[in-house]
Amino acid sequence: MQYEAPTNLAEVVALLASADGHGRVMAGGTDLLARFATGSHRPALLVDLKHVAELMEIEQRGDGGFTIGAAVCGAAISEHAGLCSAWPGVTEAMDLIGSVQIQGRASLGGNLCNASPAADSVPALIAAGATCRILGSQGERQVPVADVILSPGKTCLAGDEFVVSFYLPPRAPNSGDAYLRLIPRSEMDIAVAGAAVNLTLDDTGVVIAAAIALGAVSPVPLLVPRAAEVMLGCRLDEEVMRRFRSVVSASCRPINDKRGTIDYRNHVAGVLAVRAALIAARRAGQEDI
Ligand SMILES: Cc1cc2nc3c(=O)[nH]c(=O)nc-3n(C[C@H](O)[C@H](O)[C@H](O)COP(=O)(O)OP(=O)(O)OC[C@H]3O[C@@H](n4cnc5c(N)ncnc54)[C@H](O)[C@@H]3O)c2cc1C
């Protein structure tokens, strides 16, 4: 396996184009190297992304939104005060991944492009309305994170494309997001279910914008517009949250496996979504909830 560590985007593009579909990018390697160790097919060319500046920066843009390089590690994301304050749901989702050692390597780009149904940062990015900048030999495109994963292990990226960065839009006043997951033990495990909620309230606590995304309860992370509709135009009282929970649970399409049955996953997703919505509302300034 040929290893290359380019230092700019043009070199990454050229290397992947020259590999004719047999190249693979690596960010933290926390998924990729683990797979090689268990005998997965090794690409002819491995392109290390961690030496390219654009892939390793977090920047607040003029419009108030944030650009996060696709290879920035979880620890750097958690240490960015501005990002944590604007998008606590996204940063807490990334922070849940692995251990201290994994946090020093693992990236948002790797979490997304590994295309696991249970990837923790992906529902939070989807609920946040994040887009990603994708680059390849045919040029550049912006794609909503919600459209990247096509099926378990498969993304919409061509063989010579890679994610350069994520864009999180500017926050409206009275906005908050949150991500919660359940795992069978206290850390270092894969989610039974995960729920991300992103809300904007008006001055009276009425929800004026909402997005809900779920992880580990369908083949791909799931945006649930029907659940958002339940909250729109309402304060988050008991009756609204009861309806919200039942729509979330009914929207799941999980499998039975050793981490949980279908019924259990449906139930847990509903409970987590309610709790995440209440945290998001508090973060949006609704103190009395
Ligand atoms: C002990 C342990 C615990 C873990 N715990 C969790 C957890 O709690 N939650 C969770 O969601 N995951 C967990 N993971 C999985 C993994 O750490 C995450 O998915 C991580 O975010 C992957 O990022 P990475 O940078 O290491 O990806 P890599 O391993 O470098 O890459 C993963 C895949 O994405 C591709 N890729 C990487 N970057 C890009 C890019 N910029 N553009 C296009 N393709 C790209 C690679 O080619 C590869 O196919 C865990 C892993 C381990 C080993």
C-alpha cells in the first residue's frame, strides 16, 4: 500500500485521480485502520488528509456560520469555545465518540464517510442543516449532510472525491440544539438509538423552526420532518411532547440485533428525542421547561 501525505487540496485531488478508483483518503484512521487490522481490503493508495491546512481548520465566517475542516479531530472541536456555544448539540455528539485517544484523531469527515447508521455526529449535523463541500477531479459541489449517506457503508461520493469541510449556518436568536444517545454501557460502544434536535423559539417560547434527526434506528441517519411539524407553532407542553414522542417512535425503521430489539429501539428513540428537545429548548432560552 502506497502512503502519501499531501499538504494541499490540489495534491489530494491529483493523487486520487491518479489512483483510478484504487485510492482512499484517511483522516483519523480510527475506522479505517481498525478495518485493515481485521482483514478488510487495502487500497493501493492511502492519502493522509491531516497535513492539509484547509482540512484542519475551524473558522467562524463573516455571516456568523462556521466552517469545520473535515479532518479536524474531536478534541479540537470540543475545545473551540465559539463553536461549542453556537452548536452545543453538534459538539457534544462529536465529543461522545470513543475515548480520549480516539478524540485526538477521529474527525467529522470520517464519521460521516464511514457511513454507519449509528454514527453519532451525523444526526446532529443533519438536524443543524449542515452542508459539506466535496471536491474531486470533476470539480467542487456543496451537498447537504442529510444526502451524503446512501446505505450502510455507502456514500454519494465518487471514488476520487473527498469532503473538504462542513458548513454550519448562522444561528437565529433563541436557538438551541442537543444530541443524546443510548449505549449498552457507559462509554466506547455503538448507539442503540440517538436523537438530535435543533429548535428556534419566538420570544414567548413557541417553536418557529425545528429539525429532528435520528441515528441507529434505520439503514441511514433519519431526518423526521413529521416530528418537527408536531412542535411547530406550539409551546413544548406535555401534550405536544407526548405526540412528538409517538411520531418519532413510529418513524423509526430499526433492526433487531444484540444491542436492542425493534420495539426497544423505537421506544428509546422517542424518549431520547423528547429529552433532547427539552434540552434544546432550554439552550434556546426557554428556562421554565
Ligand atoms: C474504540 C473506538 C470507539 C469508537 N466510538 C465511536 C462512537 O462512540 N461513536 C461513533 O459514531 N463512532 C465511534 N467510533 C468510530 C470512529 O472513531 C468514528 O467513526 C470517527 O469519527 C471516524 O473518523 P476518522 O477520522 O478516524 O475516520 P477514518 O478512519 O480516517 O475514515 C473513515 C472512513 O471515512 C473515509 N473518510 C475519512 N475522511 C474523509 C473525507 N474527508 N472525505 C471522504 N472520505 C473520508 C475513509 O476513507 C474511511 O472510509 C469508534 C471507533 C473506535 C476505534
